[in-house]
Amino acid sequence: GRVGNGRTTGVGPLIVHDGHMYAVTWTYDWTRVQSGRYDAGRVYRYLGGTEWQDCGRPSDNRTLNCAASYKGKLYVGGGPNTWGVFVQESENQWKASKIFSRHGPQRCFPHAMSRYNGKLFTAYPCVYSFDGEQWTYAGLPGPLETMPSLQTHSLAVYEGKLCAGTWPMAKVSRYLGGEEWQELGRVGEDGTEVNSLV
């Protein structure tokens, strides 16, 4: 079935939370997302067959890029209006868990999200961790000096370490803790973007 009846161009994140599947609608096309007549993304819970239940609008954002189930709550992150992570408080109620800066070296427009070592992480370009109470800056998975337009698109845990996939050089880095990252190399000879790690 179609997820919702809003003016969105697709379904982005899918997540299993509390035994149910949730879908997050979005408009991802960067050439049209700001100027087109699109609605903000919403979250829907799958009811079976072709039925989806509307669970509300986390924010004013048309592009909700990531979702996670963490410590019994559902989290969704995105932009471009309000760069932040939003948490579901009740069936149709959401609130901001963290609004990030849009400027400066520690800016974050959440694109990727993952749990690791008991914390929730989100990123793009910078990485932040959340322990259920406080958000903490966790560094950059690549140097801004050589990649000033760095974008972090994916996070996954491999061999006990959190790894991040980036653009524009298709590099993958491993989290060492604190604000430290170690580059693992480029994916392919002509890759530009690592949108998914598994």
C-alpha cells in the first residue's frame, strides 16, 4: 500500500520498533525539496495488509533521513528546515531531542543514525552521540581540510567498531572514541559516496 497521502516523493527510513514496522516519508530530491509544493515528512506504523497508521509529524522537515529505536523510544532525524533529532513522546506527539547548529565546524544535518556501545549516534558531516540524557560531539570521520564539503551518509558497527561512510571521496572511517576517527580507505577507484554500510 501507499504510505500516507501527503505530498511526499517516497519512503526513506524503515525501522522496527517495539515489535512494529515504521516507515518515514520524505522528499529527498535536492533540486526540488525547497521550491516544490511538498509536505513535511511523517511517521507511519504498519498495521498489516495495505494499512498504515499515521503516527504524526516529527518536525517541519521535508527530508527525514534516519530513524532508530533507542532505550524504548523512536527517534527520527533530518532537515533541511530544522537540523535535528526528534523523539516520539506518545502516539502522535513528537519533540526535539536535539537541534543542531547549521553553521561552523560542529554542524550536523542528521543523515545517518546507529546505536553503538549503549549510545545513539547521528551524523552529517559531524558525528554526535546520545546517552539518553545528553548529546555529545564525537568528531568528524574525515578531515575538513582535505574534504571541506564532507558529508557522512552511513553508520554501521563492524568488528566491534562504529564505521562511517562519507562523500565526496567514498571513504570509510572507524570510530576510536572521544572525537577520534581512523580512515579505512576509499571504496573503489572512482567512488564518490558511501550511502550504505552493512
